[in-house]
Amino acid sequence: MSIEKRTAVTPAKPVPPGKLRLFGLVVNHATDPISGAELNMVMWDGTEKALPYDDDELAIVD
């Protein structure tokens, strides 16, 4: 199940000490043409286009 559109997210992996945590917004969904998996299209702060991520790669920001 994909994360709903307009949900604030951050990478699920821990951030190394001294690095900034990214924050983004799920703007759309896409289907992987090879696996058929539904992906979340995330627009990160400062980027020009959305990038695809699986649900388990993202954490919802409260």
C-alpha cells in the first residue's frame, strides 16, 4: 500500500552524525515497469523533479 499524496516523509535510514535529514512530500505514485510494484513519487526540498521510493524506504513525518 502506498503512502497517501501530500504526506510529509523523510528517509527511513538513520542519518549519519553531522548530516542533515531530508524532508519531502509524496506528490504522486508510479508503477515500476519491471516488478510492477507501486512506488511513491517524492519531491525533496530543493529538487526539481520527484524521485521514486518504496514504502519501506520512507518514514512519515509527524
